[in-house]
Amino acid sequence: MISEFDTVIRLLVAALLGSLIGFERERLLWAAGMRTHMLVAVGACLVMIVSAYGFEHVIKQDHVSLDPSRIAAQVVSGIGFLGAGAIMMRAEVVRGLTTAASIWAVAAIGLASGGGLFFAAGVSTAIILAILVIMKPLENLYHARVQSCMLTVRSERGALKPDDLKDNLGIHGGQIQQLMTTIDTDGLDLTTVQLVRVSRNDIRAAMTRLREAPGIHSVVETKMSAGATEG
């Protein structure tokens, strides 16, 4: 059986490491912030301590076989209900996946702290913080270069043929996912083109070239929402 001092140290280490990750979520104003992550880490740590040392007196009895890891193992699956609560649906966009993953990871850090694996818990915390803090700007930079959008072009009848549209867009044919032309209520051609894997600069340049083309009345951009986002 571990000492009371060792028990306190493990619980405090779990709370500290959980607070570091929770603070990163807190500063982004996510619902699962510092207190939530601290509670998850401390709770998982306590479960690990109980699982590893709470049944020592039972194991020492004759003809008793007990797997002390079974209780701790339930944390991995049981923490899922908190992760599900962190995931939200807003305007067909799923948000909170990263926060849900951080809650799950904090539970693992709590288990490691409860097992006395302080080095593993500390290194994991540092790696998780690096993923949350450093990777986000890189991810945003990538998304800025790889976007999807819908351009709606109103033009005179027959003024904008598909080949002319592709030339004015100045992008590869594979980046045009959908192209459709109809006639609006004013008798003008209404062309909608869906672009994928294009940068913000490419979209601006394409819209400028289209607006300068003869017979073009207007060019409107509609951003495509992603089905799921991190956060």
C-alpha cells in the first residue's frame, strides 16, 4: 500500500498536468476548460490508485484471484460520455472534436499519474500541449491554402462558355468539382461553379478576372462549410 503522502503527490500531479491542458482549452473559451480537465485527471488518478492498491487486502487472501487493472481500464471507455458532451453541432458543422480528444487524453494522464508514472505523464502533457498550441496555426495555414467555395456568376446569355470560365478561373480542371448554368428571372445566365483545393489568393484572382470579362454582371462567392472542424 502506498503512503498517504505518495497518494497526495499523485493526485496533485494529476491536477497540475490536467490544468495545463485545460488552460489551453479555457483561453479559447471552450465549455470544457481548466476545471473540467482537472477533475477528469484527478478522478482518473483516484480510480487508478483504488484499482492498484484498494484491494490489496483481498488479493492476499487464499484462493482469491483479482485483476487490479480492470477498474482502471473502464476509465478509457467511461470517459466517452464527457467527450460526447464536448462535441456540438452548429449549422451542420461539428465542433469540439479536439476538446473531446483532450479530455480523453487527460484521463490517460490521470491514470499514469495514479500509477506513479510521472515521467510518462509529464512527457505526454508536453506533447499534448504542443499539439494543441503549435499545430493549430499550421493547420489554419494549410486550410487557408486548401479551401472550397462556390462562385455564382451572372452574365449575358452565351457570354460565358465553360472553356472561357475555366480560362478566367486560372486553375486546374481537377479543382472544378461542379459546373452548372441556368437562366435566372432576368433572362441572364446564372452559372454556379464549385471549386475545391484552392487558396484564398486564387479565389480572389479568379473573381477579379471574371468581373473584368465582357458580359459579366456580377460574381458572388459562397464559402462551403466543412462537415467537421476541430476545436
